[in-house]
Amino acid sequence: MDDVRKPDWDTIREEYEGRLFLPSVICQRHGISEMQLRYRRQTEGWLSSRSRVPKHGDIVVRMLKVLDSQVRQLEKAVDEPIDKQVKALSETVKTLDALIKQGATKPNVEPASRKDMTDMRAKLVKRLEQYNAR
């Protein structure tokens, strides 16, 4: 009787996403076809072997762009209720603050982003005061 083992997909995923081996080598190591690997990668949303894993700084920059976009929407929304937008803006600021705190505990991370966050909050307060003064 053949001893047919099921593939260890967790290990396969780690090897694939970690770029430890070429996909063809992974298939040989685990006795799977490239179609099986491709199917599992697509259905489970694995990172592509060509994609770059985002760095902490990249995520902070993206969140700052989201925050800036929300502030611009808030400024344009003259006739809309402001409460919902302010709540969304507040959640974005909390997320950004959490990301910055995580980065501050890592080595070689400049604390300049904390100053940027303080400046951003001051600008938000000023803009909200201007909006409320209308």
C-alpha cells in the first residue's frame, strides 16, 4: 500500500511567501503540481512571489494619504452632516497613531513621524474650528 501523505500547506505557504525556494522547487519538495500550488495561492490569497512585502513606513505613508483624502472630503462637504465623516476621520487617526506607536518600538525608526502626527492633529483642529465658525 502506498504511503500517500497530504501536503503540508502551511509550510508550503511559508516557503512560497517567504521566497525560500522557487515555485518549481517547492512543488518538487512537497510532491505537488504547479497547478495545485497556483490554485491554493489564488483561493487563499497568498502573496505573489513577485510582490514586495510592504514595510512599516509604506503603510504609514498610505494611511497619511487616506487621512489627507478624508480631510479634503470633509472640507468639501458643506451640506452634508459632519458627524459621520468626523467619526471616520477619528478612526483613521487612531489607526495611524497605532501604526506610528508600533514603529516607534522598532530600531532605526526616526521619531519624526510623531511630530508629523502632532502637526496633522493641530491642522485638523484648526480646520474643524474654521468649519464650525461658518
